[in-house]
Amino acid sequence: YMLMMLMLMILTGTKPATGFYTYDDNYSEENYEYNEEVEVEEEANFLPVFESSPTVYRVRRGNTARLECAVDNLGPMILSWRRLINNSSAYIATGSIVMVRDKRFSVLTSTTSSMLLITLMTPKDTGEYVCEVSSTPPVHIKHWLKMKAPPSVAILGKPSSGQFTIQSGEELGLVCRGEGEPAPVLAWRREGQPLPDGESSVAADQIIYSSVGRGHAGTYTCTGDNGAGRVATDSVQVTVKYAPVISVDHSYIHHHNNISLELVCSVEAFPLASVQWSRTMEQEKINMDRARVGLRGQGKHVLILDNPMKSDLGSYQCTANNTEGRVGATISVSESAQVPTGRESVYEEASTTTEDTILETGKTVDTASDNPAVINTASDTSAVINNEAGDHKLLKHILHKMNKFERVNSDMVKAMKESNRYLYQILRNQNILLERNSTNILL
């Protein structure tokens, strides 16, 4: 009898009721109409559909976390919250009942939603939270709770001195690690100048240069930003050790009574290079009575020859030396016209050439065209010589005119003085005559 009653309940789709149930023995299956489509539709009406989506909630420490769960067609079912810890889970709340003792947890419920609140957020509250519907089988969505944290960055392998020192030609790799919630966006820049490839910055956690040169030196900064209002930074100074690089030039300094010839040797090197001046011929020496050596700014070495003489003609060598190599360049001073004899000055021409240079590595560097360490200005020597000669002739002409003007001016001043004495004599005689006339009238 009970088995037949259960079968009848299933066929009619009715719910069990309390009390007695009356069964009609005259029931005929032929007289019963079963509508399968209506029954499926009625079951579908109670199928829960989540209106909320899985979400990552980021909350600052000490604030309140609010995790939302909204369901359409909830019907008579209820919503529950549970937390996933490792591979297990623990229920926090079912319906409006909180199942944990922590007073910071509470729920706000309605007929279609449930909100889990966690006050005074702490790091131990972070993790995965599940909103579950009491259906068969249960359906759920998952939320992630994370604590918002400002960004921090650190350059990996950074020395305590804050400086990387590498040799020219080696590989340079800079790697930056960032932390924060959310994870910061990392970027690299170089202080005061673009990156070696010309970019002002590059968004990446690392930058690698396969072969560095002196142009890669500088201070590199890693930045991290996650929108928390403060950008984190970390910097490292990169220095590149390289052999000296020399550029040579010459110029004239025109004084009122003489002319000085300056031989300039500009040196770039790290570590700093020591610089020496010498004559290329062993029997020739620099006359230090009329020569001066100076340093103008960083790396600009100057040899000054006051009133250059015929004996000063010849080649001068500038040699720069550091731990990475030795480089030299030659400046030749020669005459372009008839050279004065005796103690007359020579200032017609100075030309620049380069010498064959042997580095400490044992390699021979040929000429300036093949030696990147020597920058030669000899290609413009002829134009420079012509300009210098023309400038000198123009200067002599100007000085001659100025001297002539000074003589004319001196003559004018002398004439004015003579005229003033003549006028003074005339006025003195007039005063004497007036005094005599006055005396005669009184008498």
C-alpha cells in the first residue's frame, strides 16, 4: 500500500502532506493525463541563477570587507557562506545565522541576496570565500579577499654600495622585483638622460644589454606603481670601465703683445686616466720656460706655448693611461710660410695627426680612422689653417688701425692743450687791460 502511494505522489507531482492520504482503488491510468513540459517548466522556475560574479575584493587594513552574493529565483532555498582553508572548508554563516565566534563576522540577508561583512580587516582574513545555494546539488560562486598594500620594489643583486661596476664589452642585466596588492606595474628609466636605446623609459621587470660601452653608464631607476597613490623606486649606479678615448685640437690665444698656442687633449676614461705631454722626437724637449700645462674642466688637458718659436715646431704627443689601456695622439705644429728666425714668434700653422697606439692588451690600433679611442681633427686641417691665417692677417690690420687711431687721438689731445694755453693767455691779457682802464677812469 505504501509503495503504491509513493508512486502516485511521484506521478501527480504533489508534495507529501501530513495526516492520512486517500487512495482511489478505481484509478485508471488511461484516464490520467501527464504533461511533461509543464512539470519541467515548473522545476526550471526554481533553478537559482547567480547575479553576482566571482570577484577579487581588495580592502585596506582595518577597514570593512563586504562580500556580495545575489541570486535570482532563490525561492525557498537559503544562502550560506564558507571559507576555503588549504584543502578544507569551514562554514561561516547559513541564512542569517553566523556560525563562528568571531564578532567581526556578520551577514546581511534579503529574499534574494546575502552580504558577508568582516570588520577590522587583518592579514589573516585574506583568502577564498564561497557563497553557496542550498540546492540539490548545491551551486556556488567564489570570491577572493585580499588586503590592499602599497607597492615596493627592489633591484635584485644590488651591491651595498649601490653601484655596479663592469668592464666595457660585458653584459649588463638589471632585474627588479615588485610587491604590493595589487601587483605593481614595473618600469625602468635612466636619471637625467634617455636609456641607451633612446627610449625615455621601458615597462618591464628587467633590462639586458649584451655588450656595454661608456654610453651605458648612469643611474638606472626601477619604479613600481599599483595606483595606491605612491610610486615606489629603487636605483643603482652603473659605471663602465673602459680605455681612454682621446680627441685633440688646437687654438690660438691673441694677446695685446703676443700670441699663445694652445694644444688641447680631451680625455674620457674610467678609471680616470693620467695624461702626459711630450715631444715625439727623443732629442726634442718641451721648453717649460715658455710652456704651461693646465686642466680645464674634467678631462680637458691643455699645453700652452707662449710666443712659439721656430724651435717649437714639430710634433707633440698627448698620452692617456689607465688600468684599461693606454692611448696616445699626436699634434703637429709646422710652418706654412717663411718661418721667422731668432726669437721671432711662429704662429702660422698647427696640424693634428694621430699615432699608432699599443694598448696594454697588446693589440695595435692603427690610425684615427680605425681607432675609436682617438678622435682626429686632421681632416679639417687645411680649412682650419686657412681660417687661422686669414684671422691673423685681419687681426694685424685691426691692430694697425687701432694704433693709428691712438696716434691721431694723441695729436688731437696735444693740439687741444696748446689751444687751451693760447686761450688762457688771451684771457689773461684782457683782464690786465681792463684793470688798467679802470685805474685811468678813477684818476
